[in-house]
Amino acid sequence: MTKITKDSIIGDVLDMDAGCAPYFLEMGMHCLGCPSARGETIAEACAVHGADADKLVAKLNDFFGLN
């Protein structure tokens, strides 16, 4: 499995393991199933929701054991 980056597509990350959804929910992204959310990069979603993309990427890589 490759490391998650700010350019990773949210839908791809969720498809790897839906158990990571709470990390997106805690940043305010509550519409994880909508087509635009699934097609956004982590950086794009964080910009829209005022979240720190680097922190989210670190949490996701920790979740997947990629750090």
C-alpha cells in the first residue's frame, strides 16, 4: 500500500478501509458518500473545510500503518 498524500482522492482512501471515515467527519466533511466528496483530493477537501491537510494525512497514514 502506498502512503496517503494531500493529492490522494478521498474515495480511494475510503475504499481502502471505510474505518478511516471518522477522520474526515471530525474535520467537518459529513457528506462522504456524495460524488463530489469522493472525487476530491484531501487537499481540496481540507481547503473547503478549513482543515489542516498535513494533520489529516498524518492521521490517515497512522491509521493505515504507513508512517
